[in-house]
Amino acid sequence: GDAYVSPQLAEFLLRDARSTRPKDSFALTDREREILKLVAEGETDADIARHLFISISTVRSHLDRIRDKTGRRRRADLTRLALEDGHDAST
């Protein structure tokens, strides 16, 4: 009675659902947006921790929450999100 979905189809459906998600369907905190901006500027987790005077594990916790909220997994996808959200890496 269970339905089977191939991994390729599941990936396609998830990618499609994420791409059609309304832009404002997730709410990032100010700190998460700050970290996202620093990611877009090419900073490493250690650099972000030093810049914000927090631990690397705290940075990673924020990044995990950003990933959970946005569905974006890779650092490049987070950078793209920051740029789409108006965070110019040169500012």
C-alpha cells in the first residue's frame, strides 16, 4: 500500500517546491541576515565568528537554522540567497 518515489523524482519535486516558494515564506533574524551577508562576502565560519565575537559553533548553528528556514543547503546557494535578498557583497 505504500507509494514508491525514485530518488531522482523526489529531488526534482523538492527542488521545484523550493523554487516556487514565495520569497517571504521564511523569516530570518537580524543575526541570521548578518551572517548570511558575511557568507556572501566570502567569509569563512571562523572569520564570521571573529567578526561577530561569537564561537564557530554558534555561527554553524545560525547557518543550520538559515538552511532549515530557506531549504538552501550549499554555501553557494546561501550566497545566491543573500544577493537575491539585496545583500551586495561589495557593501
